[in-house]
Amino acid sequence: MARRNYQQALAIDIEFGDRYSQALTYHCLGSLAQAEENYAEARVNLQTALEIYVEYKEEYWGAIVREALEKLPE
């Protein structure tokens, strides 16, 4: 259910061109995938979130995502 809601939110973010909100939604999808131990999906979503946070010079959330990425198993 959570995944479906996040994916719907992401579709809306993309439709309206809201890049900043996309970052948060990718971050949430990455955290969800990490909790499900789907590390490959977590890495893709978190990396996408990080790229957007860097684009917006959002240092706080960028640091949180970097930390999450560093903790992911290979």
C-alpha cells in the first residue's frame, strides 16, 4: 500500500514538474525498499533523490541520503 501511494505521488510530482517533491518521494521509496531489504532498488531511488537534492543545493537532506547510501550493503 505504501509503495503504491509513493508511486502515485511520484507520478503527480513528475506530471507537475515538481522536482523538489520528486526528491522527497524518491527518498521515501528508497527508505521503503531498504526496509524491505531490496538494496538494489533502494540504491537507485536514494541516488536519484540525492541527485535532485544536489541540484537544489539541499545540504541537509543530501547528507541524510548520503548516509543512508553509505549504510546499504553492497
